[in-house]
Amino acid sequence: MDIWSNIAIGFKQVLELNNLFYCFAGVLVGTLIGVLPGIGPVATISLLLPMTMRISPLASIIMLAGVYYGAMYGGSTTSILVNIPGEAASVVTSIDGYQMARKGRAGPALGISAFGSFIGGTFSIVILMLLVMPLSKIAILFGPLEYLAIIITGMVMVIYLSTKSFLKGLIMGVFGLILGCVGTDIISGKFRFTYGLLYLSEGIDIVPMVMGLFGISEVLTNISEIQEKRTFFATRVKNLLPNLQDWKRSILPISRGSILGFFLGLIPGGGTILSSFISYSVEKKVSKNPEEFGKGAIEGVAGPETANNAAVGGAFVPLFALGIPSNIVMAILMSSFIIHGVAPSPGFIAKNPGLFWGIICSMYIGNIMLLILNLPLISIWIKILEIPYKILFPLILLFCVIGAYSINYRAFDILVMTLFGLAGYLLRRFDYELTPLVMAFVLGPMFETSLRQTIIISNRNISFIFTRPIALVCFSFTFVFIFFSLLSRFRKLKEKIIE
Amino acid sequence: MKKGELIIALSMGVLGIWIVIDSYNMGLQTISNPGPGFFPLVLGVLLCLLVLLICIRSARYTKKVSTVKKTSVEYPTNFIKPGLIIACLLGYFFFLDTLGFPISTFFFLFILFWIGYPRKWLFISIFSVILVALAYLVFGYLLQTPFPFGFLGN
């Protein structure tokens, strides 16, 4: 079947009223949480997971993906108007976006960020569509050693890029793998670390776990910090459409942001945050007037906002083609696939063409919805920002307890969620990042199976690795990566000692 | 190293030792055909080593800092609110089946709102009742979640 027939199937699926509703709900909630500082896409997707268990796999992924890219759109609003990024990927937008607002140019800043997000988002979907099919055909040839190599490389990069301390990140990764061992051993069928608890026989339930780690711990973190009073620079935004001069200045940053964002999204641990930061530094470097950056340069808004949306599409490639999530949101989305019994793998697209193309096409529709939603509703988003957190957090917690209870209709899941919430809060408080933990937990069973199969196949012959080029490249890359990062840390330490 | 960081690292170390002992008892089989305890054993050993490494590194760092100048470590001051929230969640877990969804959810919300608005008890009582009704309407009635009613019965 050619690509056009597949797209037609996808649109047919997504244009069903039911799926359109979930797409709309996803992007609306995404924009809302992107606007609201204090709750990010990871926490929201975790909280919504139990709700998606009763709807079709397509509708649930459409909604959760909508939350993710919707949050990227919404995040820019608070960055520009209040100088408080709604989520981490919009931190750089606040540098020039807020300065533009101070100069009375909040409208064009919001406008270019919405258009840039739309262009970046759409570009990444087109490339995702073109790239994922051939890649998944190659991935079918992968054996356990290749999977093992890809997972190790991915995990090392995730730990390196998403944590402040590599050592603490490694501890969290190992802890996640241990938690992944709880339950029935896939190969021998024996129970491990269940201690007679029936609840644990199928392993720790991912839903209350991520709800606790991200939802509850985020509330606990926010409530323990002093809430600053928000001052709005612009309560009424005029002239949302950028003028010709704005477009002239933004077109190249948008193009660069689209390409850069997509490819950085592919890298494990890269994602939306890294892409927006790199895009900003690239724009500053190539600009003829770098001194304008930080004082309200529109390029500083257009580039990063495009890049963080383009990164979303990029992040889907390893998930769909290899069944390996490249960041925490993808790991949670993968668990949603698993809950519905359609785990992503190299054969995923061939087995579920309707589901895959439905998700892809929903992103086109979702991006259009966001463009329509964002520009006229900005005044409403500003009003929502005025809701105090002391009203919001009980509502979030109510949603958490109902969500946790509705997974299996038992109160025990609330306890699991609470314990993970407390653990998450304490771990975050002392700079132990949660991303490697959840990534390792999700990838744990695949990692262990691949490792044990590789050991059996290799028959104690380590040179077997040298006959597998993909695995060899991955292992060499990981080795070189660790070597150079250790070398640079050693140099920094040496400089400090000399000083 | 902060006191909390040390406690977390040591807890991880204890967990690592526990995993090593437990996975050894599970059966390791042979190297060429690993059993169910093999992978957790490797992870347990790795965890212990990493904890050891972080403790050594932190001890060195603390020594260096203390020789240069003594700094006062600032600990987070507000642990009361997170503690109250955790107590609320645990209370909700303990009383949900006995008191039932409407009553336990009302008290749950009331206490949480009270944390933010300690003097507006009438307002938060009414607001909590409305929210309980709304939550039941959406999740219990429309989404058919079978909430427990405890002593109130069905």
C-alpha cells in the first residue's frame, strides 16, 4: 500500500467524531497545562493514563500525544507574558519573548511562536512519516544483541543529558531496572521480589507509579516552595499577526528550528528542552545582530518555539520504529500502548496500520486545532493564570486519587501512588532525577530478556559482538561518549584544583 | 553531602544488599544459561558499587569544602504542608472503603483546601461538597466507576 492510501486510512480514522473529540481534549488540556506553571506534560500524561484505559488505543494515544505537543504551544504564553515558563522547553522563549512584551510587542511574539510551533510541528510529522517506515523495516532484522546495544546507548545518553549528576542518574537507572524485575520472571516463570503479595505478581503497576512520581511529587514540590505573586506585563494582547518584517526575520530561524528540533528529538534524552536551548544558541551565533538577543529579538522566540515542537515528532521515530522510547514522555506513552496490548516494536506499523496512521494524521489535525485555539484564546489563558495554586492543587490531588482508584477499583493503588509520590518528592529534593528511573523501569523487561538471550546465543564467546556491526557501532559510540565526558570532567576538576 | 542525600544513598545501599541476598537465593544457574536471580544480582552489586562511589566522592568534596570555608547548609523549611498532604492521602487510602467515597472525599478536599485557606471553613465546606457531587457525577455516574459507599451502603 502506498503512502497516500495509508494517509487516507489515517484521516478516515481520526476524522471519526469520537477521535476528533479526544484529539481536541488532548490539545486543550496540553495547552492549559503548558500555560499553568507547576504542572508539566509528564505529570499530566501520567494523571490521564487511568482515564485512557476505557477508551480505544487510538483515541488514548491521540489524546496523550495531543497533551504533549499542546503543552509545547501553551508553554510559550506564560514565558512571553509573565516571564514564567509554563514548562521547561519554554525557558529560553522567556528571554526575548518577555522583552518583546515589555516593548509592547507581546502580540507578534505570541503570534510568531504559534505559527513557528505549527510549522515545526507539521514539518516533523512529515519527516516522521517518511522516516519511520524504512527504519522499522531495517529494525525487523535486529536481534537481542542489537536491542541490548541500543537500549544501553539510549540509557547512557538519557542519563547524561537529563541529569545534573551522572552518578546519581546511574543509581536511579539501576533502581528503575530493579523495580522492573518485580513480578514474574519472563523466561523461568518464577516470582521475584513479590513476597507473597498477589498484587506484585504481575509487577509494579506503572500507572500509580508514574502518577505518584510525577503528579504527587510535583504537587508536594510546588506546595513546599514559596509562591511568588505573578505580575502580568500585558493583560490585553493586540496585533497577534506578525508583520512582514517579523516574518522576514523569522523565516530562517523557523526553518533551522524545524530541522534542528526534529533531529535533536531523535536523540535519546534530547527532546524538547535541549532542542529549544540549542536552537537559541544557534540563532544567536548566526545572527548579524547578536547584541539584540536578550533585548527582544524575534528570532530568539521563533527558533526555539519551532524547535521544541519539531522535537516532539522526532521523539516518536525511535518509539514507532524500534519500540524504544527516547524520553520520559515517550516512555509513559509506551506504557499506554502496553496497557492496550499494542506494544510498539519493529513490526508495529505492519500489524497496526490503522493505529499508526491514525496517530500520525491526528497530529496534523491537532496542530491545526492548536493554531486555531491559541491565538483567539490568549486572553482566556491569561485569566486562567490568575487561579491560585492553593485552589489548583486539591483538584489535581482529587484527580490523582480517583485516577489511581479507577485502575483496578481498589484503594491499594492509592497507597502505591502515595508511596511513590513521597519517594519522588524526596528524590527530587536531593537532586536524584526521576527520568532515568522510569525509562529504566519501562525498558527493564526488554533489557533483561535481550541480555539473557544474548548471553545464551553468544555461548561465552565475546568476539561474537564483532560480527554484528550495528551493535558494535552502538557500543563503540557509548564507550567514546563516556570516555570524552569523563575526560572533560577530569579537565574541569584539574582546572579547579589549579585555581 | 547533605544529610538527606546521605540517607537516600544509604537506603539505596541497603536495598542493593537486600537485592543481592534475595536474588542469590532465587537461583543463578550458569553463566551461559542465566537463571531468574542473575540479572537482579548484577543490578544489586552495581547499586552497591555506585552508592559506595557516591559516598567516597561526597566525602572528598565535603572535606575540600570544609577546609576552604565553613558554609551553613540551608535545609528546606516547609515540610509541614507536604507532610499534611501525604497524611491526607494515606488517610484517604485507609478510610475510603470504610467511610465510602462521598464522605472520605469530602474530608480529603476539606483538609486540602484548609491548607490554603485556613480561615474560610464555610466557603471550603460548600466548595468541597460541590466538588464531591461533581466528581461523583462525572466519574461515578457518567464513567461508571464503582466507588465504595462504606457504611452508607449502595
